[in-house]
Amino acid sequence: MKSLKNKQKAITAGVLLFAFLLLSFALLSCKVSYGFNEKTSSIPDSVKTVRINLIENRAPYQNPQLSPLLTEQLKRKVTNQTKLTMVNANNTNPDWEISGEIRDYSVSTTGVTSTNGQSQSSINRLTVTVHISINKRSKTDEYDVSRSFDFSARQSLQQAEASLLDEMVRNLTDEIFNRLFSDW
């Protein structure tokens, strides 16, 4: 009886060791990777130059800092993450020309609390919509990019803008870049 239990333990240990080695081999031999680079983007090899015009502020309510910051951040991202050469306004014939305008910059209430029968806003949402057009010589593509940013109703709009500005610029730039260059 003892001998049978020892054999069963040995077989179980052997099976577990084999399963462990098989699983280890399987995991070590697999490689999964994901990344974005200019070769996987939607930029044809024939496109070498790009001009990015000022993203104009056309919204009824305007944050005067957003337009120039968004434009400069998009220029930086295109320069750093693509093979394209940035050209200035003097170059009248870039391969691609990107223009845009901020069309919506509005605040709405998204969360309401009730205290003593009184409804009161608890969360506000700042929504920014940017219209982007990219002239590719033979055709023009247009996109709308919209992002929302929540903030406490205890903050004034000016306080919220100050605390959210970096996040707004970063998120909108990423969204615009992905729409233009990644076919997302």
C-alpha cells in the first residue's frame, strides 16, 4: 500500500514537472508586442513635408491659451513621431497642409446632488471640439475631434481651465494625431 502511494506521488510530481516545463517553454517562446511607428502609420513614402497652420479659435466662448498651445503641441508631436519635415508659411507647396479650428468650448452639468430638497450641480463637464482638415494635394480629409473634461462644480470655470489646460492640450493633440496619421 505504501509503495503504491509513493508511486502515485512520483507520477503526480512527474506530471506536474512536465506541465510546468511545457508551460514555461510555451510562455518563453511566445512574443507579443505592440507599438506605433512611422512605418505603420498612414503616411505614404512620397509625402515628405507638412505645414500645420494655427488652429483657430472659432468657439463662442474661447480660452485664449488653448489655440496656440494646441497648435505648437501638434507641431512637436508630428516632428518627433513622424518622418515629415515641418515647413513654414513661406513654403507654398507642402505635401500635406493641416488646418483646424476650435468650434465648441462649452460647459454642461453632468452630476447633480440634492441637499434638503435643493438640486445642485456636483460635476461640470467642459467639452472641446476641434475641426481638422488635412489637404493632401489630391484630396482634403476632414475630421471632428471632441473630448470632455470633468471638474468639480465647486471650481469656477477659470480654476478648472487652469487645472485642466495641460490635460486638454495633451489629450486633444493625441486624438488629432491618431486621426490624422494612424487611420484610427
